[in-house]
Amino acid sequence: MENISRIRATTRDKTASYPDILVISRSFQPKEGGIEEYIYNRCLQDPERVIVLAASCSGDKLFDRAQKFPVYRWPISQFWRGSFLGSMLQAFLNTVWSCLLAIKLYFRYHYRYIEWGHGYHFLSVLVLSYLLPIRFFIYLHGKDIFEPSRNPVLRSLFEFTLRRAEGIVCNSSLTRDELITHFQVETPTYVINPVVRVEKFGVSAHQDDLDDLRVRVRSGYNIPETAVVILSVGRLVKRKGFDRVIENLTLLLTLGMDVHYILCGQGSDESALRNLANRLRVQKRVHFAGYVPEGELAGYYAACDILAMLSLGNKKALMGGFGIVCLEAGYFGKPVIASRLGSVVDTVQHEENGILVNPNSGYEVFHAFKRLCQDQKLREQLGRKGKQLAKRKTLHRSIYIPDGYSCLLT
């Protein structure tokens, strides 16, 4: 990571290739998270064109040095972390730092575009659009649409910023639909879904390697190879609907099916889920893996036969996520049972790579589990389609080509 204070203006060599896109995000890899992963994958698509400006985080220096594109960071203070006043002050500093350092970087790189990585702290990019001869795109991930709505002034400024943008990039069709519902803008809007970055798993997709991982994880939980393993990945909170999977284990076992359930994640609902498993006497069939680093998730995807994500809630509650684990499971050839809610419908195509259900319908949920647990050929068929869908992606450079790609929506 280069010291930002030593940046000096340079004369552009017209014969050389220079990066012309500044990507700005308040949070970036190596910090784990949906936005962080999304923006990082975007940068990997055009490493020769992008410069990244982001907030600092643990482990960033080592990470930044390993990238094929330059990364610059603004400081994050830990002194006031956790307090309401501190979070407000940090938001203000994020706005100021990103604005000032973007100006400094302009005099070094003379970039032509800014891609603002989220709807948060949008005032910076609005100011920069007046101070610098650039055009900008703004990314929206769901919940950042609702943040400005709490204040009428911010809402008006946000809508004005969206209108001034060269384009709006939404991570899902649900985000696009909510944008259209809440804001009246005619800015070109693109839907570019997250993609699977296989490198983060640290393993090859070779079948022998995956078979070894499958055996290793199953052996760790004393699960026989002939058993059907259901997997869920995520924070253990009530709205994830993990209790519905546990409740269905009793019914499946009653029908004589040898099933096990593995949960990867931590959260406030873990105690309640353990109590539920004990009460239903399926505690030996429910395995709590705790937090599993990204590099170890491949073993769990390889070990399972079905991924279950039965999220609950209204649109606003489900706006924050895309359901990337459904896409990742598909990459490993595993079918998905998921709620017919939120942006997961961009990932799971009903009866093609999985089964979509109403999570509040006990019949639909049980029938989906029964079908997939009993029918190995159906699991394999859906898994093959999941692999195909997981490898599809739309390149972010398409936003620079008007009417050039099908992701252009308006």
C-alpha cells in the first residue's frame, strides 16, 4: 500500500496504459462480507483499469501488496468504535477522507470514472462530480436504498445523486425493483449479480479433491457416506429459518430416511436451535459447525447433498443479502431448497437448480425435502444445472457500452 501523503501529480504518458476507473468503497477485502466480496470481484475483472480507495481494516497491508491493482486506504479509528456518536463521527470522516483522497488520486492518475461501491456516504461522490471532470456510477445492494429515506433532505439529495449518475448498478433484480418503487429516476440501470470467486476456497474443483473433502468432513461428524446431508450456511438468527429444517428432520426420519443436518455459522439463536433439536430428539442428527472460514467452506459444500436456506421476513428485512451461498452450493453441484423471497430468485431457478418454497408452508417445505432426499437422480440433475448457472456472469465493463449487453434495463 502506497503512502497517500506522498502522492504527487504526474504527467500522463500517452503511450502507456493507465487505470481510468477509481473504485471507492467504505469497506473492502480482506474484510469478509457481501459488499466487500462484490466490489473485489468487480476489481478482479479489470485489474489494469481500476484503482481502489477504501477504508483500512485488519490485515489490509499484506492483502493490498498482493493485488494486481493499486489500493489506497483511509484510516479508521478504533477509539470511539461501538458508540452511536462514534459511528456518526466515523461516517462523517468516511465522507471527508474519501472525498479528499479521491481528489489527490485524480492528480496522480487522471482517472475518468468513479464507481461508488454502495449507496452509503453518497454525498462524497456527488461533491466529486462537481469538483472533478469525471463521470460516475453508483452501486446499490439493497439496504443502502432505505438509509437516505429516514431523512427528507438526504432522500432528496440521494435522488438527485442517482439522477446525476452515469449509471446505477444493482446487485439483484429485487434491488432494482425497490429502486424503481422508491425513486423516480431515468438513469440507465443495470443488474449485475454477484459471482462465485472459487479462489477463496483454496481448493481445486477436481472431483478427487472434492471426494477427499467430503469424506473428511463427514468423518469428523461420524456421518456415513450413505446418509443424506442437508447444509445451511449463515448467521444463526431467527429470520434465517434454520428451525424449520430441524423440525423436518423428525418427519424425514419417521419415513426411514438417514438424514443429517450441518449448520455453519454463529449467532444469537444457537441456544434455541440446540434446545429445539434436543426437544425433538434429533440432537445426534444436528451438527453445529460454528464459524467456518471461507477457505474451509468447500469441504462442507462437498460433504452435503442439499443446501437449505429458508429465510423469513418481508422485503426490507431480506434486502441486505443476495444468497451467494446458494450460488456457491451450485458451483459444487448441490441442489438448493430456498425461500421464494428476496433476491434468492435471481440465484435459484425453480425446478432447474433447486426448489423454491413458501417457508411458512409446512407442506411445501416438507414435500421439497422429501423429494430431494428420496431422489438421488433429481439431486444430481439439479446440481448439474447449478454448476452451469454458477459459472455465468456479466462483466462490469458492460456498463460502459450503451445497449451493448442484456443487463441494460432502462
